[in-house]
Amino acid sequence: MALELSDDSSDDEFLPPPPPVSAAEKEQRDQQFLEGLSTPKHGSRRSSRRLSTKPVVERVGSSGSTVGAVLEEPPPLQHADSHDSLPPPPPDSPPPLPSDEEGDSGDESGIDDIAAAQQKKQEEEEEEQQQQQQQQQQKQSAPPTTAEATTATEPTTETDASSSSSSSRGGVLKKSGSVNQVTQHKSSNRLVKFQRLLEMDNCDIHALRKLAWSGVHPAVRSEVWSLLLGYLPLNRSRRKATLSRRRREYAKYVESYFDIDDERRTEEERVLKRQIGVDVPRTHPEFPMFQISRVQRSLERLLYVWAVRHPASGYVQGINDLATPFFVVFTSDCTGITDESTMYYLAQENFDELSDEDMSNIEADCFWCLSKLLDGIQDHYTFAQPGIQRMVFRLQELTHRIDADLFLHLQEQQLTFIQFAFRWINCLLMRELSLPLIVRTWDTYLSEPNGGGFRSFHLYVCAAFLTHWSEQLKEMDFSELIVFLQRLPTSKWTVKEVETILSQAYVYQNLFHESPHHLQ
């Protein structure tokens, strides 16, 4: 039988045999060895260090004694639980694994423990299955909840899903089932982020702009817009006093400019009042709230006061549309109706519940926010409207750089940009998009620093808006182009399409805003 030597010795090196051992000493060693095998050591630290074969080789003499002779006199084995003769493991090393000698020891008590653990695990699994079965039985016997009923009525085909996932009511997107739950979860997370910023002693305006760029939660939109426009101070402790002071100031303006006899007005003021009285009833006829006399009266007052206080620009058609997003937002905050599927469709009874003070506060907040917005684009409404003329010319250059084929096609058809882009810039796309989508667009506009959303970013939105229809426009002649661009098919648009336009506009702004020579 061949003997395998350890790495520390060679075939030529053998040590002298061990000294003879007495019978009593041999019997004592055998007894210790048997006790070590029969005594279990649960929970003790085991060593992975294996016994070297060198002690066995050291006991093979040069006379050629066999392995059996060595095994007849086994040396005293070191118990696996004893670490007196082994160096401690390094502090960062993992705990040692049990050695093969320990795994083969045949510990009956260890086997019993394993069997008991497996039986206990099996019993726990059976108990868990029984509890699940009981819960299912209780759920079947109980009436379905609202969420379950909604999930049960989800469309099963792609046609049904597409028809039930969207609505033509102003482009408001409606979802059901689990998709709606995910959307509500994301919306609630964003609401928490907004509330944390608004509750700061001094609101971080940069963080607020960054968060609002992707949309503002309806529950805090009125306060966020007021902060982004500069209507309210960033210091939280000063907001309430500032709000009261501004509302009192507006009440004095109404008393001084509007609540007077017509004999005290100039001819221009009478013409102005008459023109506003004609335009207000035409404002968003698709929304019932703007057909309510109480709402129309508020719009007439705030538009007239603004025009009288800004004689350089004065009132022009289109400004009445710009006041409607503010009116919807502040009315929603006052009534507590922040659901976007209903906040745009308030009826007479909703306004009957509001007091005169509530309506005065809504009107005052709309006036000041509208004033802040128009202050940044006032040259759009002065004589000859130079601001709009300048933006139309820049839109023409930008389109030439972005989509040369479309630009050349419009030139070949002799269609000038002023024929369709003037209204886009003058009314800020309010005739092309539904009011809910305009409110979402203004979330991004107001988030642009230094009031640049309406003054500069709107230019790139118009460019993205035009190039969105590029392939269709290239196939049209002059008359078709005019009809199409004046009645764009956006009635079924949702927030998804608007956010695509905003994202493309952001790309265009980064490419061309700081590099005007790229447009040449």
C-alpha cells in the first residue's frame, strides 16, 4: 500500500521511530480518543485547520514499518473544540469552516437536531398555507372593494384598453386599475416633495424650479405658482402678511378704477370697458365655469384694472385668455377641488358655496399673477407689438436651421410665418391646446429662471410644435397648410404629447439659445 507524503518531506527523508509507549499510557490515550468522539460540542467554534500528514510520516521508520503499525498506536488527537495549539484566525477573516474529520465523526445528536429543524420548518410551511387558504375564503365571502371592482372591470383587449384609457374632455388622461394606482403613488410622492419645500422657513427656489419643471401637483399649484412668479416671498413667515396686503391693494384699485360712474371715465376707458365686456363671454365657452356671471364679472374687473394701470400696452384681445389658467388654479385652491378631472368643470353650485370674500381673494390673486406674467412680455402688447414680431422672425430662423426641408417647402408655397405663428406667440398656444394642457405647460414655463419661460422658452416650444407636424406639412399646398395650421388636430392630446413637445423644446434651447451664430 503506497503512502502519500506531505509537501514538507521527501521520499528519502525518514525520522527515527518514536520511543516505546507503555500499555497503561496507550490505554489512557485510547480512552481519551473515544471520549472525544462520543461527546457532542454544540455551538462551539470549529477549526478548519486539517491535521498534517507529516506526523504520520515521522512515525514511519527507516526499517520499513507499515502504515498499520502506525495506526496501531495512534497519537493523542487534538479535539476540534480546542484551540490551544492552533494560532487564532486573523481579525478580518471569516469564521473557519468545519473540517472533514469533524463532518465524518457520526454525531447522532447532530443528526437528530437537523431532523427536528426540518420537521419544524415543514410544520411552519403547512401553517402558513392554512392561513393563506383562510384569507382567500374570507376574501371570497366578503363584498368586493372599490379597487377590486375597478380592477375586475379593466378592459381585456387592446381596443377596449385604448378606448377606456383616454377621454376627449379637454385632453385629460384617465386610467384605471393598477396603472391608476401607480400613477397615484407617483403623484403622492411628488406632493410630499413639494410640501417639504413649501414648509421650509426659506424656500429653496432653485430646488422648487427643478421639481416644478416636470409638473406641479394640483394641491399645491397655487402656492408654487405664486412663489415662482414672485407674488409671494420665499420667507414663509412673511407670506400671510404679504398676501393680505396685496389683496387690500387690489380692492382699492377696484374701488378707484372700476366701481365708478361712466361719466367719470374717459372715452378710451369706456371703449376699453366695452371691449372687455365683449371678449369675456367668449372666453373658453367649452368650460361651464367661464359662462357663470359671477366669474365673468371678476374677469372683467381684473382685466380692466390691469389695462388702466398699464396704459403703455393696454388691453388687446388674447389677454383675457391668459387670465383663465390663474383663475382655474386659484379657484381650485379655494374650493379644495384639486382633482384634475373635475377642477376644470366646476358648475354654478360650486361657486354658490363661495363667499364674496373668497371670490375677491381669487380675483386679487389672479390680477397680481397676471401682472407678473405680462411684465416679462409687455412689449408683446405695446404699439406694433415688437416683441411678437421679433419672436416670429427668430422662429423662422430656428426652423430653417432645424428642418431646412420644411422651411423650403413653406417658402415654395409662399406661406409666411406671421400668418400662423403670430397667434401662437400672442396667445401662448392657448387656442391650440386645451386648458388643462396649458396649465401643465405653464408649470414648465414658470420654472424657467428669470421669467424666461414666456419670453424665450416659448420660442423653442413653438419650433418643436411646428416640426412635430413636419412630415404632414411637406405634403400640403398653400390652402391646406393654412387650414391645417389654424386648426391643428390636438383635441385628443394628453399630457404625454405635451411633455414630448416640452422635452424637444428643451433640446433646441440647449443647442441654440447660447449660440446665436448657429442660426446663421
